[in-house]
Amino acid sequence: MSTHSKKIRCCNTVGVKIGVLALQGNVSEHIGAFERALKCMGREDQSSVSPIKRPAELEGCDALAIPGGESTTISRLIEKNHLHEHICTFSGGIFATCAGMILMATNVDDPRVRPLGLIDMTVDRNAFGRQKESFEADLPIHGLDGGPFHAIFIRAPVATHAGNGVTVLSRIPQGIVAVEQGMHMALAFHPELCGDLRLHERFLKNLAI
Amino acid sequence: MRLEELRFGTELLKRGFASMQKGGVIMDVVNAEHAKISEEAGAVAVMALERVPSDIRKMGGVARMVDPETVAAIIDAVSIPVMGKVRIGHFVEAQVLEVLGVDMIDESEVLTPADEQYHIDKKKFTVPFVCGARDLGEALRRIHEGAAMVRTKGEAGTGNVVEAVRHMRAIMGSIRALKGMDRQEMTDYAREIEAPAELVIECSERGRLPVVNFSAGGIATPSDAAMMMQLGADGVFVGSGIFKSSNPQKMAKAIVEAVNHYDDAKVIARVSRGLGEAMPGLDVHTLKEDQVLQYRGR
């Protein structure tokens, strides 16, 4: 943890530094959603949300978002940009959606992706099929006030197994689609596309800053 | 969650799919082997077609949708999205590709148009579409018809980036010019460029197109790809540029890295070394009018 975040610890209204992994995919939507979430929580002052491409840019971040995109491409670019070890040892919370959820797993059904192993789960890529099977649905999420969450699943993965240390937030017949482990959250769908910021806010509150 | 309440093929799902391609390279492939090379190199998706554009130019005749057998083999070979080209206006070729499980359809001027009056009514489909455009009016007409993604037309199969640059500058410049207009002027301008006024106003509010905007048509080197990104493209399509170069594996990887680090000339310099020959190029000015693909569809 950086000296910056140590200084502001134990205070709910201070700034937070969020990095968004900007190798490929839905990067600007994640930046916009976190900026709006910080504003809603009255924490936009001293906070920042910025794209991350290189290991040095990860220094001092309290949280990292791993966006949706193509998981094989993002996995290769993580290796190319020497980010694998740095993300594995990152001390902040990680908010991962879709391709991000695949990368967070300990096991993936496909050798074309090298997962980070940060959440104890097994993930199936493209669990619902091709793009024509992509769907929107109102999803009940455990412990989330305000009713079901309008979830957007795009060539989405599911977790087929989650370890004891993992809290399952939502499960549908095909598998697990939302989990938390420690400060990390992984979602098979795209909250950054729907305008509902409740999951972003829940993640930020869990950061222990 | 009740299954009957699931919604498929919505505008949000179509545009969302396109958005997941951002910062990526989509590569033209004619068989499963090419598709595997593309995936291995880090392509975000592959585009299936019968022949790459430079071969379509050479061979002439009518260029049609790819053989369904080839599409099925490509879908089996890779885990990344598979796109396919159909002729402008050929809605049955599009229906066929949708049934085969193609993830996005390119209604493309590279193939021989099937309808000189109308483009496909893309809102009728579950699968999203990408269409080519040379300027803002054309881009907005396609979006109005239901395109979830736009790409510059460029001049495919030439290995010459000049037309892609012209089209990207035209689109980005027109959006920048909207900044100085009030609502009435924008409505007037919409009429002039033959585009729906509400889409012109939306571009002005967002400062960009309402959908993802890629570059295509003539990109042959890592520098070409990075230049299109610096001009404002969200990603690039590479057609003949990879599999008509002397070392496709190396060229594919280099273009992926150049797009990832498009604003870092040191990286572009590194990945551009020792690539071998780029695809043979064509001077666009030597083409006869009927050889210019970008004039197809408007």
C-alpha cells in the first residue's frame, strides 16, 4: 500500500486512487462509471481514476478495475507489458468484469488464457454461447439493497466452482455470475454499461480506506 | 431469474459487444489456420471472407459471402469472436451468417453489392452489424439503419492508408465542427449531410460517434495502425495487410502491440524492426472508377 493511501486510511470521505487496466476493451466506460460512483458518494475530491498500461502506473493505486474485452488478448498484453506479477501482488482491491472475471480466477477452462489466480474459482469462458445468445436480465444480488440489478451479459463467462473463502453474490442456472473475495469483486456481466452504480459503490465501500 | 424475462439482441447488447472490441485488432482470415494465427497473435476477433481484398481485386468477378463450411471451421478453431462479411443489401446472406453463429456481420463494400438502393435493415437482426463510412453523414445513416459499429471504408486491398486517413479525418473533423453550432444550425447541417438530426445532436453532445468507430481499408504496417489510433480510431481492421505480408505471424503480433501502445513511438519502432516485406501496395490514383470499392453504397 502506498504512503498516500496509508495517510488517508480510516476516513470515509477522503480520496481514492483507482486505476483501470487499459490494455484492450471497455476502458473508458469503466473510467466514467467509477468517476460517477465517486461523485455519488461525495468522494470525488482528491480522488482519481486513470488508465493503467505499465507496472509503474499501478504504484499508489488503492484499487484496480479489469474491464471486459477479449480475455485472450488482454491475457497476452498483460504478459507483454510485464504486468502479471505486479497485479498478482497488488495490495488494493480489484473490480473485474466479464473478461476481467476470467482473468481473476484460479482455473480457466482454456489454456489460451493465463489467469491471475486471485479469486479461488474455476471459470468457463463463453459459457452462454455466441453473441446472439448474449442477454439482458434482472438479477437478484445477495445483500444488495434496492431490488434486482439490471445485468448485461455479453459472451459472458460463469464460475462453475468457488472455494470456501469466496462469497457468492449471485448464481443462475448456468453457474455463478457474481462473487467477492476479500476486497476483490468479480462479475460476469457489465455494470459499467447500465448506469446502475450500486456495485461500484459497494466495491468502493469494501476497500477499507 | 426467470428465463422468459431475458432479452436478446437489444441495442445495448449490440453496441456493448462492439465496445468490447475497443483497442483491438480485427484480422481478415480465409481459413481456420489463418484464424488460429490471428488468435495466437492477440487479435480481438477475426473476419471471415472468401478471399482477402487484394485477391478480390486481382480476380474480379462477383465477390460473395464466405462458404458456410469455412465459417463453421473458423468458429470451431478459435475462441475469439468470429465476424463475417456480406454484400451490401444482401439480407439473406446476413440471415445465413446469423444462423451459423457469427458474432458480428460486416455489410461490406469489399464484396459486390447486392442492392444499389438499400442497405440491410439491421434492426431486424439479433446479431450486431458493422458498416463502412467515408464521412459523418454516411456513418450516421448506417447507425440509423441499426449498425452497432462503424469503420472507415478506406480503400481495401491497396495496402495504402491514404483513404482511411481521409475518411477518419472527415468523420472526426465534422464532429469537432459541431461544437460551434447551435441546435438550428445542426438541424440544417443534418439535412445537408443527409443524416437524422437527432444523431447529429447526439454526436455533438458526446463529442464522438454514438457507436464504436474503427479504422479499415489499407492498413499495412504497425505505423499505419498506430496512426489511425492517434487520429481517433477506437481500433483497427487489418485485411490483406497481415496474410499478404512475408511473415504474417510477426506482422500480426507487431500490429497488435502497435495498437496497444499507439502513442509510444519507441514501442512502434521496436515492433516494426525485421518484419520482412509488407503487402505490395497500390497507388489509389491509378485505379479506374469501377475499381474503387469505397464508392459502393452511400
